[in-house]
Amino acid sequence: MLTYTFEKGGGVPLYEQLYRRIRDDITAGRISCGSKLPSKRALSEHLGISKVTVEAAYSQLIAEGYIYSVEKKGYYAEKVSLAPFAEPETEKAPSLRGFAADIKSNGVSLEHFPFSVWSKLMREVTLNYSRELMASVPFNGALCLREAICAYLAENRGMRVVPSQVIVGAGTEYLYGLIIQLLGFDKRFALENPSYSRISEVYKAHGVDCIYVDMDGGGVKTRALEKSCAQVIHISPAHHFPTGTVTSPKRRSEILEWANGAADRYIIEDEYDSEFRFTGKPLPPMQIADVNNKVIYINTFSKTIAPSIRISYMILPPPLAKMFEERLGFYSCTVAAFEQYTLAKFISDGYFERHIRRMKRYYKLLRDDIIADIKASPIAEKSEILEPDSGLHFLLKLKTQKSDAELSRACADKGIRIAFLSEYYAGKGGEEHLALINYSGIGREDFQKALSCLEEQV
């Protein structure tokens, strides 16, 4: 039986630690070619880890060719080079595995990804869609995926759209660039202030005029939007990052009225984590109330499934969808057919909705535990939790004389990565001492390390 020890904390998921140890044993010859590996259940019980963790490790080993599976028999080691495995030397990524705890990155819980289901669907796609997988994918994405997205949006978001309105792309940043090309480089794009820095970086990289519009508790200030002379506003009304603001119904109507005020005005509605609302029903998308073809709806599977999926989509109003095909239809779809067909089955067979329900329960419990930890700690007397009802982060207002920069540096010196709201404002003037608590990619044990560090610094 394979026997390994694992490091807790440090940022490396258990499934990846197990994958690396088995991989190294295979490449070093300690597990010989053709050797049968333990069953997932037997290995999980032997190592004292979850079956899901073992499934994830085995799936990664299969994907990289280190092991193979035989139906109803089990898993076996592949024949590979016996040269010692060496990690490639690459520039250090900003992921921060050197941190003991990271509450700045808004990752996802990979331990809860249904690897066994995904692997099963991959096999089904390979067997049943071999001809389709070898054909060119339409510019706007595989029809089966676009149909699955439309059905999901109708059932869960009340949106009535057709596949010809859907554009599939490799990540939202890529789709932002397509929107710029579609609407024109001469347009002025307005962003919420504060906002996620990656959005402005994309717009500025394309050389377009990009300005910021201040917010209040109801969302973007419409009077400031009017004065901005912008033609396009990029907003996240369901759950704004980083403030957590949910745009009020009144403000949504005002923004739609603003868009209706000129022929060349449009709204980009970015619903990056709208699925994760924990109390009550979410407000319907602005796209539903759009009767004048002004709203471009955009969403991603990076937060609901995994960042590595790199599949996002946008819903264009019919006139813009037609214009897109005429002007930009020469582009090839940037997502591989294999991934699109697999995701289409994941959605249409009901696995995606079940996964969302499981993750909502998990994140709700994790959120409640983390908030309880804050309230039970000494920092409770020096802080205030600002907690909206949705999204995978919240704000913690700290009572301290130290600046945000000082707190960030002090925490980093202790191995804790943390961000503050003031970092996301354009220019100066953002309110200080509001820490962002991104909890979706961190376990409770690691969060307690971050909390202890904050207690020492505040």
C-alpha cells in the first residue's frame, strides 16, 4: 500500500501533494510499469484523506499520462522515463505558495471539484463525439455548449436568450477585448471606482479611453456617470468587487435610462460570482429589463468550477450579435472543442447545478465559521464585519492607527497575504482600514493563522 505524509498549510492542496508523490514514485521506478495502484477507497482510508482528494490526484495523473484506468479493474502505472523528475525552472508566479495564509487571492476550493464526474464526461465525449471533436468549432463556440448555457440561464436567471447571442471565449479578459473591437476604439469606457485592477489593465492595453466613476451604497453614481461623457459602463451589479455592493433596483433603472439616452451607449453587466448568494433570491440581471438592446451580459465558469477551466461567455443583444458575426466572425473560437463538449454535458446533465448547490452549502458554512472565529477573537473589539448577503468575500473594518500599507507589509513579513480596499481605488482618497476577506480559496485553519497575525498588528 502506498504510504505518504502530507504538509498542512503552505498553500499546496492535498490532492496535488498526493499527485506529486505518486508521480515521483513512478518516474523514479519505485512504482513499476503495469503495477496496479490501490483503489480510491482503499487509498483514502489508508492515508486518512477524502476519496475526492484521491480522485483528483488520479485524474491529474491520468491526464499527464502517468497512470491509466481499466474499466472495472482499476488503475495501473504507465511506462514512463525513469529519469528523476525535475520541476521546470520558471519565473515565480504571483500565487504565493510561500505564504502561510493568503486571504487576498480570490481562488476556489479545488478539493470540492467533482473530478470523477468530469473524468467520466471526458471519456463519454471522447467516445461519442470523436468526429465533432476533429471539426472546426464555430467562431462563437460549440452549439451544444451555447444551448446548454441558454437553458441554464433561462432556468436559473430568468433570461430568455438564444444560442446565436452567445459568444464563448477563453476568459473574461479575452471577451473584454472583443467588446472593445465590437463597440469601437473611439468609445470612452467607464469603470466603477474602486474596481478590480485587471479590468482597467485590459482596457488600457487596448489603448481605449478609460475613466472611473465613483460609487455609493446603491452602486455607481448616475449623476457622475452622466458627467463622465462615457459611452460604455462596465459594472458588476449582482456583487461588486471589492466593496461587495449590490446595485439597488432604483440605481439599475437609472443606469438603464442613461444607456437609453444615446444610440452609442451600452452597459457591460459582469456577473462574475452571482451564483453565490446565501440569503433570499438574487436580483434579476439587468439584461432582463433591457428592452432597447443596451446590455452586454458577461459571466465565467472560473469562480463556479475552477480558474483553469478558462471558459467564459457573453450574451450580446441581437443587433450586436449580428454585427459581431459580420465584423469579427473571422476569429476562431479560443476554447478547445474537447473542453466545450465536456462542459456542455456537465451543464445539460445537471451536474453543474448540483455542483453549485454543494459549493453554496460549503461556502456558507465556511463563511459562518470564519465570521464566528472573528467574533470570538480579541480582534472583535477592534473591528466591524461588513457582510453583504452574497459573493465570496466580505470586508473587515479595523480600528487601528497603522496605515494599510504598514499592515500589509507587517502581515507579509509574518507570511500572511492580505489586501485592503484602498488598493483598488483609482488615485487617492479610498477609505483605509477595510481589509478584504477572500475566503473561497482558504481553509479555516489557514484563516485562523491570518486572524492571529491581524490581532498582533492592529
